[in-house]
Amino acid sequence: MTRQRVFSGVQPTGALHLGNWLGAIRNWVDLQKTHETFFCVVDLHAITTPHNPKELSENTLSTAALYMACGIDPELCTIFIQSHISAHSELCWLLNAVTPLNWMERMIQFKEKAIKQGDNVSVGLLDYPILMAADILLYDTDLVPVGEDQKQHLELARNIAQQRINSRFSVKEEPIFKIPEALIMKEGAKIMSLVDGRNKMSKSDPNDSSRITLLDPPELITKKIKRAKTDSLTGLEFNNPNRPEADNLLGLYSILSGLGRDNVSKECEQMGWGKFKPLLADATVSALEPIQTRYKELIGDKAQLIDILKDGKNAAEVVANSTLNKVRKALGLLDRH
Ligand code: AMP
Ligand code: TRP
């Protein structure tokens, strides 16, 4: 039986943090064993908001290295850089031409990001979800593992594929695109900010103390946890809506220590914050240590890393070009070969 195909990506917009790891990449690591997986560093998405060119290229390479340091294995899956395959931009253009503008203006993430940017909003930011649709549709993807926040973008990709391409341009009932499904991450996947348990841990939070990045050194991790917001109660607990910080930090401890929710619930039931925080700091440092060690090895051998990404590009490009040609033909673009 052929395995179901999975596609996902993260933008190289800054250091990956615990939320990216526990909410996204950790699940990819499981999927690569049972599915045919494509993991992409979406650098073309990263230029839709103002960016620094030097940082972009560094972040692109380091994000790929971090994928692997977290356990994404190039022997099991295809890892590549989005801009290395021109079919992504090209399909994006073809989809642009058939997608109604008012579908785009409804996108929540666009509206949120646009507000932050005032007068400086690029056409690319509006187009971001169509590029994402192109990423997904090029690979005949069955499943797209993403966080809750990306659900609307996935729905858009499905609608473009079904209503704007398949139903209009398919010949003899043979669909051009496979219709992908979102795979929303399992429980415990939403990691909250260290300075406010009601906000998501995010790369774009201006406060560095709000997140722990996968490459933070042990002293910095300990310092950030020491400063993390708490409350005045003794004893930690899950699921108390008035204690979002307790829920988040206990959740982090249960995952990072590997002890699980029941065990840490019991262990920390009567515990004060002063005793809990060093435990969480130690568990975090120990969980990140193997990732950091592996990352240093990978980033220390750039030639090898670049080779892996070339192999990924070559493997992915065959699939992408074949889909692109199918769409070109269906739309009536003259064969270029
Ligand atoms: P982003 O950092 O927004 O580019 O997101 C990359 C991936 O990480 C997406 O699949 C997100 O859903 C996931 N992600 C980002 N922040 C968090 C968080 N705080 N908790 C869980 N998952 C997250
Ligand atoms: N928009 C996604 C995010 O912010 C990143 C992304 C781009 C993506 N292309 C994708 C995720 C294709 C899944 C599939 O997280």
C-alpha cells in the first residue's frame, strides 16, 4: 500500500522555540516513520514582512539544521528549501490568477499582520496563503500537520483546489489536485508565553523572555524560567482557567521531563513555585541538550548540510514539476518542452 503523503513547513523568521518544537516538529518526527514526508523551510513566505537579507540566509540554513537536530531524518523524509524549487512560485502565480480577491481579504492572519504594519503592507502578505496552497498542492499532499492558527489557510487551499481548479479545468472527471486535509496537532500542542499564560509563545513577540528558543544556553533557560510569570498560590495544577501559567508550566514540565501529566500532577500538587522552577529548568536544559549538541555538529559541517538540501531539492522537484506541468496543461499554457 502506498503511504499517505505529508507536507509541512516553518518560516525561517527567527530561532525556533519550544512551541515550534513541541507543537509542530515533534509530530513531524513521528510522522516520518509511517508516512511519506516532505518538510520545507519556507523562505519565500519569510520575505512577505520586512526582513534582513543576511539574517534570512543564515536562518534558512539554521532552521534546516534544527529540523534535523530535532530528529527529522533525511534518510526517511525529504527536506528542502522552498525557494530552491521554482515550481512553488510558478504555481502560486497560476493559482493567483483564478482565486477571487475577496477570499484573500478574509484571511485572519493577513488582517492581524496587516494591522501591525500600517501603510507598509505588501501584496506578498496578502498572497501568502496562496503560496502556501501552492506548497501543499504541488506534492499531492494528503495531510498537512499544522497548528490551529493555520486551519483557515488550509481551508483556502482546499477551496482553490476544488472550486477553482478541479471543478473548472479537470478533463474527464480526473481531478488535477488532490484535496489535502489538516492534521491538527495533538493535545498539549499549544505552548504559551512565559510572561503571559494567555498568549501563545511566538517568534514575533518583542519580549525575548517570553520564549525559550531551542538554542538558548542553559544559563539563559534557567534565567528565563526563574523570571517566568507565576501566581501567588502554592501547588501547581492543570486546567484551572484562573491559573494559565500553572497549566502551561506544568504542561511543559510533564512533556520535557517525560514523566507525563498524571505523575507531574501528583508530584507538584503541594509544591511551591520556588521549588518547581529549578525542576522545570533542569528538565528543559536536559531535553534541549541533545538537540543543541546535534545542531552544533550539523551547522559545523555546512558542506554536508548543503548536500542534504540539494538531495532534498532534487527529490522534491521531480514531484513538484510533474504537478506543475499537469496544471499548466489543464490551463492551456503551451507545452515548453
Ligand atoms: P510559526 O512560528 O508561526 O512560523 O509556526 C510554525 C509552526 O509551529 C506552526 O505549525 C505552528 O502552528 C507551530 N507553533 C508556533 N507557535 C506555537 C506554540 N506556541 N505552540 C504550539 N505550536 C506552535
Ligand atoms: N504558514 C505556515 C505557518 O505560519 C507555514 C507554511 C508555509 C506551511 N507553507 C506551508 C505550513 C505549507 C504547512 C504547509 O506556520
